Amino acid sequence: MDPITAAIRTQTSRTNEMEHSTPMFLTSSFCFEDAEEMRAAFADESEDNIYSRFSNPNVKEFVDKMVALEGAEAGYATATGMSAIFASFMSFLKQGDHLLCCSSIFGSTHTVIKKYLPNFGIEYSYVSAEKPEEWEAAIKPNTKMIYLETPTNPGLAIIDLEFVNTLAKKHKLLLNVDNCFATPVNQRPIDFGADLVVHSATKWLDGQGRVLGGVIVGKKELIQDIYLFCRSTGPALSPFNAWVLSKSLETLDVRMERHASNALKIATQLETHEKIEWMKYPKLPSHPQHAIAVKQMKNGGGIVCFNLKGGLESGRRFMNGLKMLSLTANLGDTRSIASHPASTTHAKLSEAERIDTNITPGLIRISVGLEHVDDILQDILQALDNC
């Protein structure tokens, strides 16, 4: 049985009635039969649930499925993707440590690294996804962790996980990978040596723009440290959201096949459009890291990005010209979504920082949905006529 099927069939919180769909456990706390049972739970001598900030059957089911899908040993779920990222930093980085980070990352992750980690005495250095030869030189004696996204947000650079793992193991560093764009049905960083894998479950894992959530999976001893940090600081995933996300995983594989199929067709059709300077999609032969994508990704995922020749103003006209695609601060939905990173998700970066991470004024990111591909393509084409 393949790991996806095995994960979907996992039932970690069955009732006596053996419901086909796991019931919701919408409770803040759990009761005990007697004082001894309660003592044992608080002494970590049993796996009984105590409080839903610590653990909950619905959250456990979602985490167990993600652990199986990613090929990990353990996991912990959080309220949002950003709380998962922050917890993966703060559980291991302390005053005087140094974080080595790919410069092409989500805008809010930039903010955490640049604005808040220094408040705790944590240093950081950025390295380019397109210049792997510079990474080892950026490692310092106090470097503790390497953090990266692949594919990157929003420019779809592909980072060679085998290469980075070799670097991390050589210098005894933790390798922390954001696998949000690819999802575990498309890419498993742990197979390439990652110690930790983080997700914004809000995106493809949910897949319908309904709930917020995050998850961290990895080695058991590392997840225990994250659990203890989160148990005290409180970024817990709600039982209801966990229930929704657990059900969503049952369609993840088939959804991602359609997202990727639609995305490849759109990227292929638009690559030579007269209004587009360049098109990026991991499985296009023209992608600069196409060979790496073929090596470590099952398919190209559901994101395409392209740069409009007219720059910032063309980007705004394109966005305003869309009729079917949504303009919203999300991705990974059943419905197609367009964004203009330079004026939205990465607007707080300086112009130099945006250029350094290939976020050009005319960059458009499309989260390709499950609609008929001809309808998506027609809406993009008519919007391009406005540019």
C-alpha cells in the first residue's frame, strides 16, 4: 500500500461506533476517571489527552497523516503556517546563533527574520537560490540552521535539496524546508535529508480557502522540542480546522494532479506570448533549474509566474483586467488566484531586495485552480490584452 493511501486510512481517534468520518472533538479539555490517571497524564506517563492546546484527537489525526505523507517520524500542528515557521525557528535558535536563509521566501517570513529574530540576538544571512556556489561561504561558526523554500515564493526558483543536505550535514546544521508550494505528494524533502519540513496548511493542504493551519514534521527528538515550545506559547491548531484539514488530505493527490496539469498547459500556451518577457514553471524545459525539478519533484505544482514587459503599470492593468480569477491574499484554492507580489505580499521589501530575489515590477503569480483549463487561459489572455 502506498504511503498516501495508508495515511488516508489511518484512524487515530475512533469511537465505539466506528464512524466512517472521524467525529469532531470540540472541547478545550479532557476528563479523567480518577486522580491517578490524571497524575500519570501530567507526568507524561500516558498518551491521554489533557488540554487541546497540548493535543486533541482531531489534531492528532491530521498530524499523523502528514507524518505518513512526508515520511517523517513525528509532527506538530499549529494555528497558521507562519506560527509553524516561527516555532521551527524559536525552538532551536538562541541568542548568538546564526540562520542561513535563502533570500527568495514569503514576505511575512522575511519580516520575522529581519525584524524579530534580531530582537532575540539571532543573526541571519541571505543567500541566492540561483547562486548555490555562494552558500558555503556564508556559513559562520555560529550558524545553526539552514532555512529555504523550494519552489520559492513567488519566483519559482528550484533549490537542489541533495546539495543543501550535503552542506548541512558537512557543517552539522539543521536543514529546515518549507514544502508548501510542492506538497508531500509532489516532493518529500525528508527523502533528501531535511531535518524539519514546514507547511502552511492554509494553502494546498486545505485546497479550498476555508481554514487556517500550519504543520511541522521531522525527526522525533526535534519535534519534541517544538511540542514543548508550542505547548507553552500556545499556537495550537483548532480541532475544527484540524478536522477540515484531515478530510482535505483525502483528495490532495487527485487535486494536485489537476492543478499541475492545468498549470503546465497554461505555462506552455503563454510562454511565447508577446506581452510576456519570461515565463517560469518548474516542468518547462526553459526553467533555469528544470533538471533539478525533474530530479526531486513528481510534477511542477500548481503555481506559474511570468514577467510582463510593461513593468509595474502593466502588472496593475493585468490584475484589473481579470474577470474570473480571484484577486486575494491566498493560494492553493480550487479557484484560480492572481497576485502582483511587488505591490502586495513583498511590497515591504526595498526595491533592491525585490530585485535581488527576482521580484520584478511586472511579476505576476498565478495559483492555478481546478476550473476548466480553457476558461482559466481565456481569462488570462483577455487580461493580457489590457497590458
